[in-house]
Amino acid sequence: QVQLVESGGGLVRPGGSLRLSCVHSGLRKDTYFAEWSRQAPGKQREEVAEIHSYDGKQYADSVKGRFTISRDNAKNTVYLQMTSLKPEDTAVYYCHIRQNGQDYWGQGTQVTVSP
């Protein structure tokens, strides 16, 4: 059974940084697609960053240059490094992994950017 556990969210001031972690277990191998998405209150879920099995990366325009997605296969972890945070980055952030046509989601971690 595949499980994803996100952590690293919290309250941060504008301009600050956070690193989100998504620890996965149960995947059969290290080749998978992973993404971070977010959902703010009253808004649709928005994909912010993705990393492909060949390590290609893409970012939403709203976070390009500020967020970095990465993974450490030895630690079974996908990261989202967030810098220069803005109040509009406030949302619940979710980790999503797809492998062999199967989708897996974490429970989400709250990020609040406020003075």
C-alpha cells in the first residue's frame, strides 16, 4: 500500500522560506511522476510544480524562480523548496505521485504567509 505523508508547512512572514517534504512508502521503484499542488480557500486546486521520472521539471508561472521541486530517492522524499513567499501563496499544499497509471495523494500541509 502506497502512502504519502507531507510535512513542513507553517506560518511564515512575506519574503520567508519553507521546505515541504513528501515522504512516500510502498512505491515499487524510484521512477515516478510527482507534483505539488495547492488549494486556497474558495479557489480551485492549482498545480505549482512537477518532476518527471526523467527528472524534467515544470513550474506554474506564479511560482517560477521562487519554488524548486526535487527528490531524494535514498530518503523516499519529494521536496518543495519555497522562497520569497507571498501572502497569495497561502494554501493547503498537496503531494501527488503517479506510477504505472495509479495516483496517490497525501493529506496536505497548510502554508500560511502573513505579516
